[in-house]
Amino acid sequence: MKMACLFLRERWSRKNNFTMTSIHNSGIAEHIQNIQSGKIDVVAFVKKVIQLAREYDRKYHCFTIICENEALAQAKQIQEKVKHHQAGKLAGLLITVKDNICVKDVESTASSRILKGYKPLFDATVIERLKKEDAIIIGKTVQDEFGFGTFCVNVGLGYRIPLNPLDVTRATGGSSGGAGVITAVADFPHIAIAETTGGSIESPAAFCGVVGFSPTYGRLSRYGLISYADSLDKIGFMSKSVGDIIPLLEITAGRDELDGTSLDETMKEYSGEKSEDKKKDQKLLIGVIKEGMGKGVAPTVIKAMKETIEKLKQRGMVVEEVSLPVTFKYGIPTYYILSTTEASTNLARYCGLRYGQESPVRGKTFSSYFSEIRSEHFNTESKRRIILGTFARMAGYRDAYYLKAAKVRTKIIEEYKTVFGKYDVLISPTMPITAPTFSEIKKLTPLQNYMMDILTVGPNLAGIPHASIPIGFEKNLPLGMMAMTNHYEEKKLLSFLSEVERLVERGEQ
Ligand code: GLN
């Protein structure tokens, strides 16, 4: 375990010339160039990677499936393209995909037994765009069933709980736990495609010590994502360094006719300078969220935040305290009412008729058949959320709960908008604690569990871009800081994150 920790630290402290305007110096860009120019034998390389992936999986249970055959088939195709100088922009980059994102012919189950055996006949739009540029999919990563969880201990029946590579007695964070693990341990050029509804990318990023990035709602198409709560779900990325995310974002973002909520704008300029950006000598105005630095947040987390804030100030940024009273008072109930309501309708389709497991129907009524399938194959947390969500949208309760929550969500969005009228970036810790042990998690009530999302639900409800970035260690456990910008301001966020990366991870003053 110590080894893994040292390994991460060493990686972070390694000198790397990456800056926002010279992203080609990141390890991934070099690797892609080596593939494109034919310096690396793609097939042999992928075979080696698959072996490594199996090893990591044995140790940390991060995959639901490693798709060796499909990856090798892709590798062979790329090898051919290289010969004709036609390899794509991401040639040979290794990609893992959260289990709730569809990959053609590869079992995609959202880590739920009810979908076991489901092999999509199509690629999610994000996957299609990555494959077009010759990125190679090596496997699906384990998650909390349908995304219902904060620690990745709510995996579906028959799935293995992933283990934190820094201490295997501790959780990885969730729901994208497998994605967090493989991003932390992969010793090959890799990006994880993950998904967040209320913090599922940022929580494992913080607990596993990697970067987790979620764009503006709608920036990436949701087509092919197995829905949890459609008005909140966003596909995003996990990586070892900020710069590695940029080319992926440029390639995957943009309008998709198959997702009506996808944004029109294409974003091809993440890495370039734009005239409307702040001039170099203009100081970034940072708001540190007061509610994230007080009661309920571990002192070690607050200490790491304060140290980072000092470094930001030394760097010439102006950091002031801001308050988001509505978001912090109502965020958790609003999120859990809206997300469970949407989840309960989304999960209604898994009833053994068109989707999900089946059993012999003879002699059963429809309701007894549906109940049998759903009782047998959903895990406890899914059942809890179906009950909660169904209650919140029932005739007679709908106005009191669901509609009220929708109105409060608007207030929360307005609160962020007001604050972004003044500040460029907001920051807070990502999680109130460091990765807990499995026995600590067992003692939490469902409500205490839900409260762990207090810092991450706000930006998800508001649909703004946000990301978690490592800011240090406490007793070998990584700590993450979350940064947020206004809608559509991914570029500003990435630029801030790379600044933090330089300051914190590489020990610059
Ligand atoms: N922990 C939150 C939940 O359980 C968020 C999970 C997610 O983003 N999928 O709903």
C-alpha cells in the first residue's frame, strides 16, 4: 500500500513541461505520436496492457469486464491505418468505460444483475467519437448499481466491490469507483470515461488521488448512457493530469442529434487562447465556499485546503470567502428528491418484459411477474431509491415534494449565477473526509451516507462544470479540492486546474 502511495507521489513530482498552451508535452500526447509514427507495435502493446489490466483487476476489483478481443481487433485496425498514415488523433490511447455507458458488443450493465448479459448493439455517442479517432477501449469499470452510491459499496448482486489502491481496507469513492482505481494505478497512457449525477466522478477522484472532470450539463451527449436521473447525468473524464483531458473534451463535446439536451456549440479551442479570456496580468478572483470549510468537514481536509489557498494567494490570485446558504441548506434534500424521482421512472423499464432478466411467465400475473424479477435482481439501495422516488412523485405528494424540489433547484442555480457574477472560480473540498474504511461505511445510516454528498450535489444540480484535483496527502490518503466555474466555462476551469496542478503536485512555489 505504501508502495502505491509512493508510486503516485513520485509520478506527481516527476518534472513535466505541460502548460495549457503546450499540451503536447503530456505523456499521453507523446504516446499517441509514437503510435501514429509507427514506433510502437500497437497489437503487442495492447496485449501487454491487457495483461496489466488483469493484474490490477485481481488486486483491486476494478473491472466488470476486460474486452481483450475487441481491443485487439481495434489494435489491428489501427496498425493498418498507421501503415497508410491514417491513424486518428487519439491513436492507441487506452480507454476504460464506466459500466453504465454502452459499448457495442461489450457487456454493459451499470453493474446491476438485472442487466447481466446485455451487450449493446451500438456505441454511446461519446464512445463512437473516441473510436473514430482510434482510442482503444480495454474494459468496463465497476460502479455502484446504476450510480446509486458515494463509496462504490453498493455494486449490484454478484459484482465485486473495488478496493482503494492506497489502502485496500478503504473504499474507492463512488459511484465511479472502478474508474478511480484504474486511473490511479494504470501505468500506461489511459483515460477513464465516467459519469456523474451528484458527484460520482469527483468522489472517487478525491479518494483515489486523481483528477476527475465533469463538463457543463449537455456538453457531452448522453446518448448511450444508461440513465440514472436524466436532468442531472453528465459524462466526464478521470485522468492523472489535467492536460490529458483537453484533447478528449475537444473530440467528444458538441451537438448530437440523438440527445436533445446536447449543446450546440462545438468546443475546439480548449487549449488555445481566446480574446475574451482574462489578460495574463488580470488576477483570478477565487471564492472559497464558507460552508465547505466548517462543521462536518474533517480538520485535515480543511488544513489541506488552507495550505492550497495560501499557495494560490502567493501566485497572485485573490481568494475571498463566499457563502451559498440556499445550496447548502437545501442541496441534499433537493438532490435526493429529484434524483430518486427520475431514477424510479428510469428503472421502471427493467421488469423482465423488454429489458432485464426474464423468468418463465406461465401462471403468473403481470404484477407478480414484475415483482419477482425486480425483487430478485435489484440490490437494496436500488429498491430504497425506487420506493423513495415513487413516493415523491405520487398523486397527492408530487406538488409537495417533486415540484417543490424542482423550484428549489432553480433557486440554487440562481445562487450560483449570482456568485459567478463576481468570482471566476469557486473552490471547496471535494469530500468532507478522506477515504473511509469499509467497516466505517457499514456503520453509516442511509441518511448519513447521503450527507457525504453535501459538497458535490450543488454543482451537479446547477449543471456547472466542476472537477476534483489532488491537493495532498493525509496519512497516505489523498485529499481532493473541487473547483467550479460558470456554465460553458470549461476552459477557465481547466486553466485554473492546471495552475493548481503545478502549484500543488509539483511543489512549485
Ligand atoms: N452519491 C450520489 C448518489 O448516490 C451521486 C452518485 C452519482 O453521481 N451517480 O446519488
